[in-house]
Amino acid sequence: MNARSQSPHPALRPPAGTAWGDVVWVAGFPVLLADADGWLGEVLDIEAHNDLAETSLQGVLSFARYVPQLAEPDAPLRLAVRRALAHHRGDVALELGCSIGADVRALRDVAASVVALDVWLPVLRLARAQLDGQPIPWPRRIEGRSFQLDEPRSFPAVSDVTLVVGDAQDIPLHDASVDIVLALNVIDNVPSPRMVLDELERVLRPGGLLVLGSPFAWQEAITPVEEQLGGVPGHQHLDTPSVLPELLSGYDILTREDVPWVLPDHTRASFHYLVHLVAARKR
């Protein structure tokens, strides 16, 4: 851990009441959280690298599910994201919940710089490695806790990408500081989806592009029933896509589509989702 005295990107801001010189950096990432100390208390082996032997079972499971997406640029969800971005250009793009960075290259194609944010350190480390062009581990889950490690792979390096530890419900960026926002599978993985939507509107400039996608696979352990956007008996709308136009009332909706998304679980099973992907321009 160490502290640095300046912002890694001009769009970023430190947590409220914190100066840049007081921001904690872990494994090369600024921790831009209101409760950085609490986060640090939950992080184990914070200086560990991408060695799978030093990664928790949860980490290896996540790598085995998400890493293959790096080798599938023509998978339906990757293509749909590129379609949504195709006709928009900007100076700064933001990805919320970037995970291992499967869509950062698509963002970099349409923006001069990218800020990518996640709260989980193992995926940020892997994202940095693959975006730097380094070989990354390639685990496949056979079953249970049994994994096979294939040959590491590397991908072309990408410049002007800033990775940070941050909270989608309290985005550490200045107001109206970004031109493009991508938020995939974030809305249904936070306690307050409406707070995330408010934050997205705050950081996006007028005329900016929002690309929002999720299968809306709500889990009460993550998002309380009263905070879920759809699927709750007694609500006027029983599915989230039907209520999105109301929630995005400050935007002009450009496109909407349901896109297949497949995540491997083990050699005999995969998770199949339909991601509802919306592209909207802020008025």
C-alpha cells in the first residue's frame, strides 16, 4: 500500500473529505471508496499477483467463468455492445463493474481514454494484466473444486485506461465528466439500483451515451425486494425492461434488444441469460 499526491485521471475525484494525498493505493489501484478502511479490512493477500495458487476459490471460479470472454469478441453480447457504441465518440468513457475488462477495448475504440471501475481486487488485477498485454492464467472448471489450467494467453496492450477500486452507488468521478458510460450486469448486483442510475446521470455529460445491460437476475441477498426494479408482486410493472423508459426519463432511448449471454460453470453446465441491452442519449 502507498499514497500518491495526484489524480490518476482528471475525471476522477477522491472520496468526500479526502485529499488525493490521503488516498490509499493497493496493488497499484487507487481505493476511491467512502469506507476505504472497511474495504481494506476485508481484503486478503492484497499484494498477491495473478498466481492462481494465491487466489481464493471464488476468484478462480470467477476467472474460469469470465476469462473465456476475452477470446470471444464475436459472442452476441460483445457484438451488441460494439453496435451500441458504434456511432458515438467522446473524450472519456466509463465502465462500471468492469470485471476482467472484456469490453474495455471496445470503449477505447470510441473514446480517447477509459476509466474502468470495480470493487473486487482479483478481477482488477487480471484486467490490468490483460490490458497491459501480459499473459494471463486460463483456468477451466472440470467440476466441484477441480480445475484445469490451460496455456496462458495474451492480448494486444491498450493505452489510456485507468483502473480504480470504486463503488457504482458512489461513483468517484466529477459531475458531467464523461461522454460514454457502459454498465453491464451491475444494476442487479447492487443494494440500490436507483442510486446507481442517479449516479450515472450525474457523471454523464448532456448528449452523452449510456449503454446499460442486465439479465435482471435479482437476488434478495444483494438487492432487497423493495429496491428491485421489477418482478415484485404488487408493482405496476412486473419486469424491469417495461419500467426502464420511466427510470430513464432524462434520456432518449436509441436501441433496445435482448442478447444471449452464456457463462461456463463446469464442463457439463453453463449459465444462459438474456441480457436486456439499452442504448440511450442523455438530453
